[in-house]
Amino acid sequence: MTENHPVALVLTRQDLPLYEKSGLDALKGGYIISDCEKETPDVLLMASGSEVEQCVEAQAMLKAEGIEARVISMPSFELFEAQSEEYKESVMPKAVRARVAIEAAATFGWHKYVGMDGEVIGLDHFGASAPYKLLFKEYGFTAENVAAAAKKVIK
């Protein structure tokens, strides 16, 4: 926010956990919010906003099965694209083709980051109105679904 550009504060109504790395790193547009123990993860889990929590929960489920996942928060495609190639590679290694993105809205933009081998969990039609936990379950925006998608894309 050191540039002379408009600023948007996007808030959620959900009671979500706070993550330590979600401060200044968000200015890079995309960053590792929860990493795995392996240098090269088995799968990348990507989301923005409230869906990050689903990825963190899926990461724990996958770890219990011996699958190492990196969780990436992507609040801004535009800011991420403005970063150096070296930084982008450090967040999303090209060698990791197993990728899952979750967006409780349109999937537009995510396919660039999941590639041909990845999967996007999203909503490409007009939404619905109900408490978010009911909607997340109805449309598959759950940690269980993210973990299942991750296992599917790992080859």
C-alpha cells in the first residue's frame, strides 16, 4: 500500500481463523500460508479468503495419509503476476503439476495456476443464499472435497 493506487478492504462475515503469515505477504498477491515438510510438495492447494481454511484442513487430512501439501493464499492474481519469476517459482514450483484451487465463486482465473493436470473447485453459475456452512457443503467447498481432489490430481 505504498503505491498511489486504490485500496479495497474485503471482509468476511464468517468467523475465520487468523494465520500468522497473512499480513504483509498478502501484498505479493500470492504466498505460502502453510508449507509442508518436503522441499517439493506432492500437491499445491490454492485459495483466497474464507476458502483458505478449507485448504489448511485438507492439508492436515492429506498429511495423515502421507501426502505433503503446500497451501497458498492467492488474494490477488494481478499482484502475484507482478512478482519476480523467482518469487513465483518459490511459491508455485513448475515441477509440481498436482494442483487444486478452491473458489466459492466463479472459477475464472484459476485455470492458469492449476494447469492442465489440476482441478478447480468452484461455482460457475448464479449462487444461492443460505448460511455459508450449508452452502459450502452443498457445493463441495469442504476440506474433504479438497483432499479428494488433491488425491485425484496426484499422479
